[in-house]
Amino acid sequence: MIKKLIFPLVVLVVALVVSKPMFQKGLFEMHDDQQVVRTYLLDNSLKSGQFPVRIVDQLGFGFGYPLFNFYPPVVYYAADVFHTLGASFINSVKIVFFLSFFASGLAMYILAKSMFGKTAGAAAAVFYMLAPYRAVDVYVRGALAESFSFVWLPLILWAFYKISIEKNHKYISLSAIFMSLLMITHNLIFLPFMIILPIYL
């Protein structure tokens, strides 16, 4: 049992190391500092009975604004779950940023392990989390949705790989679910990924 957990624990440790700036009090500086505001607005809209949330009341000079018609909402629903469980809005956003590292590392571990074994899976996961663009995405740009989209990419590739190996219909369903989650997490990552995916297939 412990041997099975060694490599996932490696992923967790690396995720904690790259997430060190998140442990400071308050929100770290970033370009897109609206993440907490968007979570707050989604939470207010949910409490007013709107689901799925499309229009937020407090924007558009008081007339409302269809923010979540255009901006993929998944990460804000995730942050609002943590807020509902008792975390502040700031800490909720930071938890989702952390999960974007940790869950993406686990996803890459699953993909690479399936193809090349556990050691290669752990190595791929570590490099995936340590890629410089990932740090820029989180700590410079503050792109919460884009950062979390990196969770779904390896899982989509893994599901299609499993289809080719096992011919099991459940992996067709999983591939559809993961691609749908990518679409409603960050559609601008989804579009170029659709150019790469046929080459992979």
C-alpha cells in the first residue's frame, strides 16, 4: 500500500513546494487580480437562486453583466465550494490555484505511468508542474482558469490512449467528460488543443 503511494506523494510534495508563495497571508500579486471578485460575484448569484450563473448583478454599472456567458465558470464553482465549506474568498482561490498544480501533476502521472511505468510517470508529473510557463501562469498572469485547464489535458490524452489499448466504451465516455470540462474551464486552451489532438490520435 505504501509503495503505491510513494509516487503520488512525490507529486504532492512538489506541488507544495511550487505553491509556497500561496502560504503567505493574503493574495500574492498578479496581473489578473479579479479572481476573488469573480468568485464573490458567482457566490452572490448562486445565493440569489441563479443556476447556472450567467449574469452577475453588481457589474455593468448596476445593470448586470453576462460575465459567465463568456468566461468559463468551472474554477469559480470550485472556489465557491471551498468558500461554502468555510474558507475565505481569498483562501478559496488560493486552494484552487494549488489544486491546479497538484491535480495536473496527478493527471500527468496517470498518463505517463500508463505508457512508460511509474518512475517515468513521476518524472513527467514533476516536469509538468515545474514547467516555467506554469509559474508564469499562476504567479505573474494569475490565470486561474488557464492554470486549471492543465489538469484536463493529460486526462484527455490518457482516455484516448486507453481506448486504443482496451477498446472499452467507458473510456469513450471519460474522454467526452474530460473534453467537456476543458471547454468549460478554459475555451482558449481547448481551441489549440483541438489542433494537437488529431496528431496525437
